[in-house]
Amino acid sequence: MTSTTPTQGAARRPTADDRLADPVFARRYRAMSARDARFDGQFITGVHSTGIYCRPSCPAVTPKADNVTFYLTAAAAHEAGLRACKRCLPDAVPGSPEWNVRDDLAARAMRLIADGTVEREGVPGLARRLGYTPRHLGRVLTAELGAGPLALARAHRAQTARLLLAGTDMPVTDVAFAAGFSSVRQFNETMAEIYHVTPGAIRASARRRPGIAHGPMVPGAAAGASLSLRLPARAPFDGGRLLAFLGARAIAGMETAVTGGDGIAPSYSRALRLPHGPAAIRLTLSGDADAPAVECEATLADMADLAPLVARVRRLLDLDADAEAIDTALAADPVLAPSVAAAPGIRVPGAVDPEEILFRALIGQQVSVAAARTALARLTDALGEPVAIGGFTRLFPTAQAIAEHGREVLRGPGKRIDAIVGAAAALADGSLAIDVGESRAELEARLIALPGIGAWTAGYVALRVLGSPDVLLTGDLALRQGAARLGLPAEARALAERGAAWSPWRSYAGMHLWESAHLAQQEARAQRPAAEATASARRTRLSPAATRKA
């Protein structure tokens, strides 16, 4: 028998020096060695000497480099034969921001998998939504993420189940089906394989952990079930401004908001449509600056919609954004630095209903927020599906309803009404689709091809629906006014050129510009009473009656 050398093509196990020579590995190893919680959820540390995988901030002893492999997904760690660490709970963290930052096939697939597409439509349905064959999709995901679509969906089901076991009092059998498992046996086997403990032990362990919320699960009559979940966010998290943004645009009958104050926490609530029926949510901020979170009180018509609900709420609130990296990049611009310091962790609002965002954009363009809210409330009251869940009375109208009856309700310029009804007809007949599995370029191109839809509307939909981080809406008047207040160019082309330096975080820069415009409006309102009082006093001094009285 002859031995071979590496130069003859034989496989050689990489040494620690080999691994650390890779800049990506070295960067992740430094983060893991420092137990840097900022990287939790962005990658997973697989420790082959112990057979477990951990979050980067796990307090365990730092493993040797030659025993470590880093993975982008928990599914890849499962495929490598590793189990989740019982000490650090690597899936009890915010998700990876990769799937919004990236717009490739793997990222689009991950967004759809989180939304429950595999459970509803299977791998063929997932592949069809993405425009590829199941075989090609499997090859790409395995190469990019270390696991195929079935394994990725299975890992997501396990994470949803662990969230329910740790955060609710739901019976274990109900947890299995709510998480998307087809049988209790499959659920038990999967949880034992991934966590090496029983579902009951996971719940008992969570009870002993400080800071874990345990919400009740209350069966309802017509409204399915209600439960409370704690959703972690990546710090820093400016949840207050985000809830205020959503609350300012709340549609009567479908949404409500509480601004907070006098010991009352700000909150945002709404009804929404999910794959198996309606639901209602109430979102409030919790946690602290180092470990922010959102309490989500949910009422669902069907518990099978729990995983899509959690995914959509996380996207609505942009909970997985790498806020520290974004703030660091934007603060490098001296003009934006004061705004970043005043509002660290600012988020881009997302969407729980992609089609709704298109109609909000079309109805709201070139009018005030208050006028848009009034028009949307009138449309929802007239055409929205009646519901009785969570105290709400309406769901946002379907595209079919707007296509058939929109002209009877909508007011304003004829071309705008034509654009709204035309978009609704395209959605209703399937010639236009808007969902998280789209690429930004393809989505914007399809939208702009419709009569009456321009670059601002297409960009706004991409920003809200896809979570695209690099959209600067220079066609937005308020955004340009905010830019001018900061000393930036107010003309669209000049602002676009100036904003190129903010890439790939231009969406977040835009939020700072909108915040600047909002502050300008507040300053104007504050100055108005003083100006009116001065004018009134001047009129009094100069009036004949005042002169005679004096």
C-alpha cells in the first residue's frame, strides 16, 4: 500500500492554522471566542468534539479551532449530526439578517420556508414559487446552506415547537400540530434528535430560566385560540419609533395603536389574514436595551397558522436586522451621525400582507398620512371582509373585491383609480404576484410595467414586503424635506448621488430622513402657537379699540 501526499490530491483534514487562514472562519472564530452576542443568529458554531452546536455567545469553554465548523443554518448542523446546546439554546435568538440582505435563490427560499410554504405546498410548491425544479432547488440550497428544503423546513418546525414549549402552556400534542408536524410521533422523534430531550423536558427547563415569558393558551369559541409569545430582537432596537410609524397609519376597524405614557406601554394591534383564516395580534415592547424583545399576544382561527404569523410579525418589525452594523456604517457619514446617535437601532417597517402594502402605497402617494388613512378606512369599511376577532371588525379588502367594486368606493383622480383597480385585477387573475419569495429586480419590473405605477411605488413595495435594505425613495417629498433639514441635497437626483455612499443600507438611511421630516413637522407645530400668540398680541396693540381703551 502506498501513501499519498496532499499534492497528489488526497484529502487532508484541515489544521487549526489552515482554518484560521480563511478570513471568514477567522472572523467568526474571533466573534465566538469573544462570546459576542451581536452575532447570535447570524451563524452557528458546530463543535464536533462534543457533538453539539451553539450560538456564538455560548458561555461554554472556547473549543479548539480544528474542532469547529460554522454553519449558516441549524438544519446544516443537524445534517452534520450535531444537536442543539441545552445551555445556550441556539435557536432562541433573533434570526439571520442574511435573508433580507441577500436577494439570491437561497435567501428567497429561506423567506418562503419561514412563512410555512413547505408545510402548505410541499417542496414542489416551493420550487414552483421560485421558478425552478425541485431538484435544482435542492442542489442550490444544499450547496449554499448545507441542507435541502425538507431539512430546512424541519429545523424551522422544531424551532417553532421549542418557542411554543418554552413560551406557552399549550398541551404538547397541540404544540406538535401547531408547529407543522404531521404526527405526534414525528414531533417527538424530531425534538429528541435535535435537542436530545423530550418536549416535556424542554418546557421544564424553560420554566427554570429567568426572563422567559410563559403566556397562557386559552381556547376560544369562534376565534380558535389565544396565546402570548416573546419574540427576541437584535440590539439595539428602536421599537418605539417603529410602533409609532405603524400606529400613525392605523386603519379604523382593522388596526389600533396606543401611544403610551402615564405607565402605559405603547402598543400596536391589528387583524390580518393568514393562510387558514383570520388572526389578531397585539404587540408591545419588552426586554431591556441589551436584550430587547416584543410581546406578541395572538388570537388565531387555526393554530396551523402560528409559524407564518411569527415569521410575518418578525418581518413587520424587522427584528432580525443587524442594527449595530447598520448604525456603524451610517454614522460614518457626519451628516447622518447625529440622527443615528439620537435613534440607534432604527428599523424599516415590513408587512404582514404583501398585497395590502401595494394598495397602501397607491392610495397614499402624493397625499398626507391622515388623508391616506381616511381613504383606506373608507375602502376597508366598504369592501373588507367582516370578522369578529381580537375586537376588530374588518380585514383589509382582497384584490378581488377591489377589482370588482373599487370604483364604487375610491375617490380622486381617474388615473389613480385606474391604477389601483388595474393592479387589483392583475393580482386577482394571477398575472401579478407579490410575496417574500420574489427578487427585488423582478418585483419592481413587474410593478412598473403596470399602468400608473412608477418607481416610488415599486421601491416602497420592495422595501416593505421584501425587507430590501438598500432602497432610497428619492421621489418621496417628505424624505427630501427631511434630507434638506439635515443639510443634504433636496433634489432627487442629487440626493441619490449623495446617498450612494450609504449602500447597502439606504433603506435605513431613508428612515432617518423620514424621522428628520417628522421632527420638522413637530417643530413647526410647536412654533405655531407662539407665532399665533405674537400675531394676536400685535393685532390687539394696533386695534382702534385697544388704543381707545388705553
